[in-house]
Amino acid sequence: MNTAASQPNAPILRIEGLEKRFGGVAALQGIDYEVPGGIIQAVIGPNGAGKTTLFNCISGMIEPSKGRISLEGCRLEGLAPHKIARFGVSRTFQHVALFRKMTVLENVMLGRRPRTRRGFLAAGFRFPGMRSEEERIRKKALEYLDFVRLAHLAGLDAGTLPFGKQKILEIARALATEPRLILLDEPAGGLNMRETEELGALIQQIRKLRVTVLLVEHDMNLIMDISDRILVLDFGKVLASGTPAEIKENRTVIEAYLGVENGRDTDAT
Amino acid sequence: MGKKNWLILLGAAVFICSFPMLVTKIKAVSHYVDVMVFAGIFTLVCIGLSLLIGYAGQICLAQAAFFGIGAYTSGILTTKFGLDPWIAMPAGMILCGLVAWIIGTPALRLRGHYLAMATLGFGVIVNIVLAEEVNWTGGPSGMAGIPALRIAGYKITSDLAWYYLVWGIVFCALIFCLNILHSRVGRALRAIHEEEKAAECMGVPTASYKVRVFILGAVLAAVAGSLYAHYVACINPSSFNLMWSIRFMLMVMVGGMHSIWGALVGAVLMTFVGNEWLRMFAQFEILVYGSILLAVALFLPGGIVSLASLIAMRREKKASALEDAGS
């Protein structure tokens, strides 16, 4: 499955002149970047480099001050997050944001929302088709749980899962929306080594579903292992971009980031 | 709708159906049927309010105003225009839905308790309009002579007929709301309640869902208002003021705001408390209500319906403690 990296695919996500200011502080400025479709694109940088701000701009949680973001030609900036979700962008959160009192299965079923329709009246009056739609949602959700190997925990409350499983469940929920682009915000944060390895394998499987993965992560081993391209941000600007091998050799990156803490960011939280 | 809810619904239905047979036999409490008609009407108002508080996390201080709009729409359309009550009722529902949409859309886009502020103002305005528009509403002394409802030519006059009509409608509303809660819409509402940001990113239009819950509550209040107007036949603005909005909030809180059954329990209980058991306090009524609210907020934040699960938990603890002691 290295085809994606070796062939230059058509870009799925295009970012042009993106800028986000919080008062006088520029969290992002002059970001121009294209993400080729079907790859695992890592975004790295020290804390405060603007990685999460970039994710929030793409998923619509904050509105960029300037610039354009387009997904396969459709403009995303300024749209509400729920509309962006319909366009095929889904995400996980740095600090796990599951629906803790809902079951594992219900969490993933909620992810089916952008792909289903029925509203208040249909639900209240139990229009025909309501039950069969619910059945389809349940079946699909179970498929995604199976995909991430959490199906055996389907009936538990999401809040009772161990932390590592919660992170995986968030990914399943995001996948259930059938995204074209999935944003993973520090999925390995707080995971142990074995869990991180499993996560790496899972992310590679996600790419096989033809979903483009955008990955913010501090674990450099994971990044170097699985990503096809790396974008390095520093102080809200693009410092460098390229394949893992190129980034490893890049002098500015080593000086600004990798060299400082021996390739591992210790204050990941 | 889960098995548990069906069982509760069945139990409640059996109780409601047999209630008149029990109380009419005893002279001292035979008028409880009449009290229960009011309780049913107030339950309708509270169901929507409990969805709004429990699922959208918002407070509405104009529930009595929507109740009043429903009542006066029915009153005016039937007495001044001679329309059939069954046409006046949906007219009131549509009017309330529209008004709720207009208030809710800007107020619910913002985070925080802007809806409470907006509805507080709106409730007061409605009350002033009802009191001042003498030509239409009869002013402070209100309007009288609102005709009774008819079903297939049969006039509903007896308390008993009203009782079954109102509670039939209450159960329809309960089933409607339970259906919503146990669908993808309800799942989305629960998700909003737990993690609004995540819900939004999974495609839930959080703002518009909150508006829809608010509209649903307003429409149910309009139905209740219309029933009220036709039942008591004469209405005046004092039944629809801020105090009543607060009372409806109180009913929901006492019953339990995180369960739709809380609305039912709270409305019935507080109607009896207000109409029957606390009459002697007269002027000091508001003090009593304040104390009840304080006590519930401090000692039973989940309301009366949470008692059942609390007791179950205690028992489990006791059982496990016994087991520990035994082993």
C-alpha cells in the first residue's frame, strides 16, 4: 500500500493563505498546503505551533481570519461543523470527547448521523421506515466497531472504557460518518507502547479504506513509521514539508524541533 | 421506545384509567377528578419544558405565555369569530410554534442562558398585551363564554369526559416524545447534552435542534392552553403570568428534569399541592414554593423520579455489604 505515497494523487485538501488571529496573536499565518488524496499526512510541531488551530479551522470549530480551505473543490471555511461533517470531514479530539453516558454502540451510531435523514416528526409519529433505518444504523455501527475491534464492548457505557479504548472508540465514531478526510488529534497521547503499535496498524488500515488521514501527533516513532508525508509547523507557519526521510534530514527542522528534545516531545499534554 | 418505558407507560395508563373509579366513591375526594384534569393540562405544558431543560440544557420562563397564547387564540377565535374549537386549537399551535421559532433562533445560537433572558422578557410582554388589549382579550377581567369542545356532535361537559380526553392527549404527547427520544433524533439530543462540540462535529446541527425542542415545548403548551380555555370557559391574564412560568419550572424540577416521567410526576404532585393541600397558606404560597424548590435543589437534584434509582442503589450497596460480611 505504498502506491499512495509514490504516485502524486490529486489533492483532496487545499489550504490557501490560511490565517487565524486570536486578538493580536497569530496562531496561524500564511499557510499554503495541499494534501494529496489517500495518504497519511502528519502534522508536527512544538506546542503552540498551531496544529490544533489548523484542525479546528478545517473542521469548522473556529472560523479562519483569512484564507481558503477546500475539500475536493468545495469551500469549507465559514461553514458550521455539522455541515463540514456532511461534506466528509470527521475528527477526533485531543482530549477525548465521547458521549460518556451513552453506550459504545450508541456513540458510533451517532456517527452515522450525516448519512441518515429522519427528523423530529418522523421520529415522533414513527413514520414507516423509521425502524428499518434504525436497524441499518445499528448494523453499520457494529461494522465499524468490528473494524476497530471493540464490538465485544458494544453494550458498555463509553465512559467506563479504559482510556486507550476510548481513544480508539473516538476513531470508530469518526469513521462511521464515512469521511473522505479524517483528522486525528494526538490519537497516541496517553497510550502505552503496545496500544500505540495497534493504533499505528489501525491508522494504516484506515488509509486502505481510501480515507485520507491527517494526523497531529507527538510520538515521533509513530509518525516516522506510518506517515507518507509530514508537515512541520512552527509559530503558526510552515517550517518544512516532505516525506519522513526528507524531514529527518532537514536541518531547520532538526534545529527548531527534533534536535531539541531528541525527537520526542516530553510535554505532550 | 425501550421495554422499561412501555411498562411505565402501561402502569401509568392503568392508574390514570382507574383513578376516577377510586376517588368518585369517596365523597371527600370526589372532586379530585377535576384537579386531575388541571394536572393533565399542566403535564402537557411540562413535558416540553422538561425536554428543553433536560436535553437542550436551557431554561424557558415563558411557558405560561405560550400556554396563554394557546388559550387566548382558542378563546378569541371561537367567541369572536365563531370558529370551531378544533380549528382554533391548531391555529394556536401554529402561532406558538412560529413565535418560539422567532425567539429561539437568535437566542439559542448563543451559548449560555440567553433563552432564559429572552423568554423572561417575552413572557412579561405577552402578559401586558393580554391585560391591555381590552377589545380582543377583555383586559384584566378576561373573557368568558368560551364554548366547550365537541367530539362528533357530542358536547364534552362532565369532569369525567374531560378527564379522559385530557389524559388521552397527554398520553399521545408522551408517546410522541418518547418516540423522539428513542430515535436518532433523541440520540443526537443526548449527545448535545453530553458533549456539544463533539456532537456538532458528528453532524448534529446543535443550534437548530435546540430551537426545535423549544418549538415542540411551545406547541404542546399551546395545546394545553386551548384545552384549558375550553375546560374552564373563562380565562384571564393572571393564569398566564411569570409566576405560572416559574411554577411550571418548579413542577419539572420537583418531578425530575432529566426524565420525561419527571414532568408527569411533578405536574400531578404540584397541582395537588397548589390546588388542594397548600390552600391554607394563601398569601404565603410563594414562600412555600421557594422552600420546596430549595429543598429539591439541595437534597434531591434528580427530582422525585430519581428516588427509585437511589433506593435501588442503596439496596445494592446493602446487598454487597452483606455479601462482604458473609464471606
